[in-house]
Amino acid sequence: MAQLCGEAGLGLHNWSNAARFFSPSLHPIVSEYFDHTIFGRLERDAFLVALASPSESAIVKVLQSWEVVSLHSYYGLECLF
């Protein structure tokens, strides 16, 4: 995924170990922190990643390419813009 994003000029961040919580006193929208102890294990069946791109179509193209090379699939695409 990192190589595909790099080749397409997209940003990539793995949020799998981020615990998100809503607290207006810390951030007006969303705060996050990283703590491996609250997840119990580092092996995962799924990952939560953030991709940054000026267009949704560029993200979908990278995800489709990733499906071909990894033999896995993605789900739950959300656009936060």
C-alpha cells in the first residue's frame, strides 16, 4: 500500500493503533492518541488507514490496485472532506 500510494502521489497513514475519542476540550473536532496496550495484540485481520488525495477517484484506483497485488479487499471507504 505504501509503495502504491507513493507512486500515485497520495499520502498514507496507518491509524490502526489510534484510539479516537471526541473531546471538545482537547480538540474542536477529533482527538486521537496511540497506545498499543488498549488493543491487546498487534496482529490484525484488518487495518484502518488514512489516504490523502485531492480526488476520491485517485484513492479508489490505488485501492483497486492494492486488491490485485495483495489478494485482499478493502471496505468501509469514508471521505472526510
